[in-house]
Amino acid sequence: MPKKVLIDCDPGIDDALAIAFAHGRPELELVGLTTVAGNVGLAHTTNNARCLAEFYGMDVPIAAGADRPLVREGVLADQVHGGNGLGGVVLPAAATPVVDRHAVDFLIDELAAAPGQISLLAVGPLTNIALAVRKEPRIVEWAREFVIMGGSYTRGNRTPAAEFNVLADPEAAAVVFDAGWRTTMIGLDLTAQARATADVRDRFAVLGRLESELLSPILDFYGRHPHYREHGPAVHDACAVAYALDPGLFTTVPARVDVEIHGRFTSGMTVTDFAAPAARHNAEVATVLDTERFWDRLLEAFSHVATGMS
């Protein structure tokens, strides 16, 4: 029986890859996408989710969520993802509307209807998740597992201290890490091991329209960013899907993770204490990725998606 997953996202180039990964694995059943402002504004992230779903041939409910952080001014990553979030790629317009519920209510309702059955994956700023926790704290018990792409136990990307998804709404991240569940943190130290190198991209050449109309142009755009020019772009968000698919691809270490919300230079930092007593652990922090098996799994998923599109 497929494992149910719900993805909270801010598409976003790497979100686009993560969604295709989830859709293309028969071991996973994607029960919904919820959107949040992050890489680009909410209007773009929601439209991108709709267009990607139709481009991939998916039938999945999509709910729009928070358009700003809990308490501070929003920040975007459009310099990395382009003004529309997909590196300038314009997909066919989507006909399917979003569901008539806020993402927070959609998340709560889905988890409540299937307690212990749905893995919740958050690959954007954590605003929707924090709002859902505040509105219905029992989601912490209802989620089968909670996996984020966010944070770092060494250094950041948007600032020297902070990874973008956490920096974009550190107050929300603090709520989420303190909510009482064991968060699996797939941070930059891990996702930097999943780079779309030239050899990896050569393997995408068999993917037809998926490769030519989406993967190549968005990865070309992504790869022009200074962080990625030397070793290829990291496909951050796809790593969270890979964990839901097969935790055996990862080495994780238990830790205490606290989010800095006040620091002048360190706001958004995920302060990770691997030496904390076990009673204080609130996270499993991913440290090592089996890259060969990761890319095999991803390519298999993309091949399945490409076949369904042709």
C-alpha cells in the first residue's frame, strides 16, 4: 500500500523536481499540495503548483496558504528561482482551481481524517505548518512523520548563519521545532550532496518533453547562481521526498535544534546541538546521503512521469 504524503511547498525550481519525484514513485501517494510564499510570492507559488501538476498529469488537490511570515517582512529568493519561480519557464495555463479552503485548514483536515497515515513534508518556509500547529496542536500526533527541507548545522546560504526556508520565517520555524514532534531536518549539509552534475543531467536526456521543456531550462537557470556554478545545482527539496520514500538513503543523527529569532547576524540560524541529552532531542538531522541510490530513485521517478506525459 503506498505511503501517503502531503507536501507544503513554495514552487520554486527544486520544488518542481520534488513534486515530480513524489508523483513518479508508485510507493508514494501524494494526497495534496499546499502552497506558501517563499521562493516567490504566493500568487506565483500557487500558480506554479497548479501548472506543474497539470504538466505532470497529476490529479491532486492544491490549497493556497500564507502570503507572508508570521510577524516580519517577507523575503523572496527570486534572484535564485527567477521572477516567476521557474527560471522564466512558462508552462501551459492550468485549468484546475485551488480547493476552497485555506492551506492551514486543508492540512488539519487531511491529517485529522487519517491519523498516523500521512507523512507531512515541508519544503518551503514553515508559516503554514506553524499556523496549523497553533490552530490544532493535535496534528503533531496525527502526522505519521514530519520532514522539512530547511536549516543547516554548519553554515547558511542566504546569510552566513541561516538557510533560506528558516530565515524567511524564523518565528514559524521556532514554533514548529518546539511543537512536540520529532522533526527530521534535511538541511543544507545534506542537500549539498545531491547536485545535478553534468553526468547526472546526461541521464535526463531520455526524458522527452519533461527534460526539454522543463528540466533542462530550469536547471540551466538554477545553475547560473554563484552557489552552483562549480559543482552543479543542489536539488534541495527532492531530498525530503527521498527521505519519505526510503529513509535508508540517509544517515541521521539525533539532536536538539533551536531557531535563533533575535540575533542581529544570526536570525534564522538552526542551532544544532548533537551533544544534547537524549531527553532534549527534538530532531533527527540528516548528515550523509547515499547519492548513487538517490539519483537512481529520482531518475526512475522522472522516467515514470515522462512516460505518463507522452
